[in-house]
Amino acid sequence: MKRNATSRTQQIAHLLSDRTGQDIPSRDVRITGHWVFHRHPEYPTDIDCYRLPLPMCAEPWSGIALEVSPFKRNNAVAVAAAIQTLDASYTAHGMDDGPDEAGR
């Protein structure tokens, strides 16, 4: 299972790199549910949030603090709350809740 998660993270990091024009290593990417979290090395406490599936020209939907992101260990409750807020914002703007890149 860990290998599949790593492979998926590497795949999404590669897609995010292509679609943002940035060089994004997989160590700076976390995936939780329909959300991709990117930690930019120049702004390590501000996490960019992208909704899956990634569009051809990906821009962050929103941002969250490091403290409520999947980059902080043992943080499941805060991450779940952040995702709930992101989902509510996404839905409130009438965005489609389609399948992610894996077809889920």
C-alpha cells in the first residue's frame, strides 16, 4: 500500500510540475481525498491546495496553514476540518465534484 501511495504522489507531483511550470518534487506533495497539497520551499508555512482532477493549467484553489495540513504529523482531525472547509468553498462556487485522476 505504501508503494502505491508513493507512486501516486510521484505521478501527481509530475503532473503538477507540468501544469504549473514549477519543478515540484514528490516530497513537497501530499494527497488527501480530492485534494493535492503543495508545500513551496520559499513559503513553507503556506500550503497551496489544488482540487483533483488537475486542469491543464493548474492554479491553487485555496491555501491553508502548515499547522492544518497533511505535512504536519498526527494531524488527521485538523486536516479533515481543512478539507471540509475546502470542499464547502468548492461546492459553494458551483464547481463540479467529478472524479479524480484515478477515476474515483
